[in-house]
Amino acid sequence: MAYEPPEKGRPFIAYEKKARAVAGPDGQTVRARPSVYVREHVGVRVSAYKVKTKATDDGPFRTGRVTFDAESVGLEHDFHGSVQADSKAAELLAEAFKNDLPVTVAIETTRRYKQNDSGEVISPLTPIHELRGIVGDSKRANAEITNRNCRNLVVAVNGEFTGELVSDPEEWESLRDNRDGTLAPDGYAVFGGAVIPAANASHGTVDVSQQVRDELRKFFGSAAAPASNARPGRPAQQAAHAAEAKPWEEWNTDGRFNHGSYLATAIRETYAQAHQMAVSAGVDLDADATPVGNLAELLLGMADRIQLGVYRHPDGTAVRSDRSHHEARAWIDFVVSHLPEHAYTSEMADPNSAEAVLARNAWASKVIATVSPLMSTVARVAETDRALGPDGIPVLQPVAGSDAFARFKILLGHKDVGLAGWHDRVFPLLTDQFGTHDLHRIELARFLPVLAQWEAEPAAFLANARASAAARKTAEADDAPDAEAA
């Protein structure tokens, strides 16, 4: 396989190519690909290389043990790995050690099946950083914990891969920025410390209501939640106040909510949206403003569900500060504002009425079911390269790929037509009729009535095709320069 090394190697997280069966987010079995820690080093020198032989029940097993010179790649401490002794990669390492030659290597840190001390089976969903002993924001792994849970294997030397490679190098280019395991290859979604097919990502049953309530309380002035209830990634809360964090950071370094964050903006926008919906529905907010907060919380939860259908965060919850969550809320607003059957009504506003709660939940389900396909439609339109018709207007439903195309091919093979192997003979007729013979550039709606007429009279279709071809040949002859003049 072709391997393009980076200009400067940096560690990243990839995923095992071979999937394992695990219980998915909805409890159903899915195929999960566990995380792998990959290090690439360009121009590293080999400071030691030794082959060790170990007796096993299947005979002697040879392993190459290699030590790399940290200083040659700007690191502090030498690092080690094992390599498949009889591989081409091992030969290159031995040669590099003997002749003091720099090499480009890739090292995988992969999970063992069981811990080598307790024998406890290691879950495919445990993040690889956790298995390396990474705690909090630390960048250093714990060597003892890593050895207990993982193996460090040299899997590539100068582009030569070994049979012990477990991840997919063809995905590495797209994952080299995946420092913390929050990115997934195309077609996959992050699930715990692994990735699963993206089709499973929409089946989560995450209960986000409590988290939403916590964030609303923080934003609208109630006491801060205790540090024990902090979400992952939140610093420990301190008595001293720190400067406001960056907009993309939900927490200040003192552990308090960042009111200047994109998340704060998202919640404020949702509250404003809920207020407008309640006013439009005729809810008397002077008497009680509670329905606005309740509706804001519901809208956030609805947008969560919709967002989870197109994107999944590694911890299984929605990301309200992301633009996709903003788009989900905007689509909710569009549906509620423009589709009367999905309008929010005052009958849903009473927080103390069981009938109102049932009506509100039924409304929310209908809106989610309407918006989710719209989000999917956006992706389909964005990913489609529309052909242009002869008038320069995009063709929305081309003949090519439709049932009409199959019918047209059958017509060409009709006994009264006989042009199954001579498609170019009908090009002039198609051009005369539609301005082009390219079926990707002809709208299906224009083609269908003409096709029906041709199918009804195959002989007349053949005669028309011959007439168009003859007219085209005559026109080309008339346009050709006179032989003597030339």
C-alpha cells in the first residue's frame, strides 16, 4: 500500500481495521473499531536493535526489539518498540542500526486482549489514552499502565508495513489531527473509545434533559452546580475568578461557565426563539413566564435529537455550541413558522397540565420527524454535482439512472428498431428534440411523454431517428468547405 509520511510526525488516534461486536448506543449489537495510538517519526535514528527468541508451544518465536534515539527527532527520552522479526521492516531497521541511517517509522500502541497482570479482558470501547494512563489534561502516559494494557509495535519502516499492523493507513491522512479521539473516518461515528458505522449513530437513547436544565440554570443566574456534577473537560472550580475563556471553550479556567461562549449564545438564541413562539401562540407571559423556560429546554432537546441524527459526539451527547445544532434549531423554527399543522399552541404551554404535556410531547415528536429528513436533504443536495441542461439550468431529475433510461434501452432493442448496439444513431434525434443527446442533461419530466409516444410507435421512432441523422449529415456536408477552394 502507498504510504505518504508527514513532513513532521505527530501522534494521533486511528482505529483498528477489524471491527469487534459490542452493545451499541441503543443496546443493539454493532461493529466497533477500537482506538489505536499512532506515532510517526521522520528521520529517526536507531540506537539499538536486537532480536530475541522466545520458546513457545508452537516453536521458537523471534521478535525484534528496537530503541530509537529521541534526540534525533527532538524528544527528551529514547523510545522503544517491537517489530515482526522476519519482516522487511525488521531488515530495514537492522540495516539502519548497522549503518547509522535515519528511517521513517510508524509505531502503533494497541490494546491487549487482557491485562497482562490481572487477566481482566479489556473493553474495545475503552479509550486508548485511558489504557495508556493519561489522566486529565496530562500529555504524558504512564509506562507501567501502558505496559499492562498495551503493546508498542513498529508497523512500518520506510513505507514497508508489517503483518502486525491493525489500523488502516489509508485513513491516517484524515486522522492526523485526531489528538483526543473525537474524529471518525468517513462513514463512522465516535462511540466511546471506538468508532461504529454512522448509521448506528442516530439510534442513541441519551437523556439530555438534566444537562440542558443545568445549563439553563447557569445561564439565567441560579447558583453554579457543584464541581462533582461537572461535565468531562470542565476544570475544577476555584474560589478565585479567572479571565473569560475563548468563545469555543465552555468553561473558564476557574471551572465556571463561560458566559461568552458559543454555548451561551446558543442557549440565549433558543430562549429568544421560545419567547417568540409563546407570544405568537397567544400565551399570557405576564401571568407566568415559566412556559418560555420550559419551551427553551424542550427546543434544545429537540435540536439535540436532530443533531445526533447527522453527527455524534464521542461521549454520546449533542454539542449545542456547534453550527449543526444551530442549523437544527433554525430548521425547527422554519417548520413551526411555515407549516400550520406543526405550529406551537397555547394548549401546550401549561407546565402543570398532563394534557398539555402529552400535547407538547406529541408536537415535539412530529417536528423532529419532519426536520430530520430536511437535514438529510441538505446533505444530499450539498453532495450532488448537478448536471446542467442545454439551457444552462441545473437538471434536477435526469433521465440517466431512472426507470425511463431502462425503458429507452428496451426501445432501442425492439424488433422494429434494431439499434441496441447503435446508440449514436439516435443522438441526432435526441438533440433535435431536447437540445442535447446526453441523458444526464435531459429532465425526466420532459422525456417521459416523448418516450411514451416512441414506445407506442417503434417504427415511426426509427423513421424519425433516420430522418434526423440524414438531416444532420446533410447540414455537415453543406457546412464543409468546397474541396477546390480549399
